[in-house]
Amino acid sequence: MRSTDPVRSEMADQVRATAGWGVALGIVLIVLGLVALARPFYATIASTLVFGWLFIFAGVAKIVYSFTSRGSGKLIWKLLLGVLYLAAGIYVVSNPAIGVAALTLALGITIFAQGVIEVILAFQLKPGQGWGWVLAGGIAGVILGILIWSQFPSTAVWVLGFWVGIHLLISGVWILAISSATRSALR
């Protein structure tokens, strides 16, 4: 549907092009998610290495920042923080198995804590609409956190890759759905 207004027509073309990129991104994320789910061990290692490199880059950036911002606090503390980030990143990249274990424990603790908070929130929302879904999500989080802990360290080899795969797959599906709907609406 072409508008006679040139501004609206140009905006529609831009949105259509952006939605096309969204469709492509959605498909790529779905494929990556399926690959991660098919090979969770490799996705776990890759995720850990990405975190390690992020820490390395953050450490270098903090070290540079510490020297360029001398007037805004003690240099030694900012420098120490940067060195800690850098050391942690180097350690994780050079020892990915230890990084996998640490990230798996952190994930288990985070999922458990989020579940507990959601259970508390659900009872605060009761009898409002949808409180049962919040409660169900919270209980699922508590159970999943306990399962990750109780099966540790065997869960470390697959749980991060599994979660990355699920996240990529779901993100790809919703990006694809929204982008496809936008393209259809502009036709």
C-alpha cells in the first residue's frame, strides 16, 4: 500500500527494509539456537570464552580509564579493579572448564533467587489477574535452581549451552514474528 505522501512513503520503505533485516536476524538466531541445543557442550564452552574475552576487554578499558581519569578518585583502586577484571578474563579464557563451572553455579544461584523472588511477588499480587502464572514461574525457577545445584558438576557441561540455545531460539522466533508482521502490515 503506497501512500501519495512522499514522507510517509519514504518512512514505509525504511520500516520495510528494517523489517527485512529483522526477518534475516530472526532466522539466523533460530538456526544458532537450534545448533546450540543440538550441541550444548560446544555452546557452553563458546559462551564461557565469550564471557572471558568480555572480562579481558573490560579490564583493559578499566585500566585505560584509571589513567585517564586521575582526578576522579584514587588511581590505585580503579587500576586494581581493571587488573582484577583482566586477570579473571585471562584465567577464564585459559581455563574454560573452571569458567564453565563458575558460570554454571552463578546461573543456578541466579535462577533459584529469581524463583524465590517471583514466589514472594506472586503472593503480593494475589488475588490479581495472572498471579498464578507468576507463582508457577517462580516455583519452576526454584526447582530448576535446585536441580542445577544438586547435579553439579555434571550439569556444567551442558546447562549454559542449553540456556543459550533456548534464549537464541526464543529471541529468533519473536524477532521473526514481529518483523514478518510488520512487513505484512506494510503491504
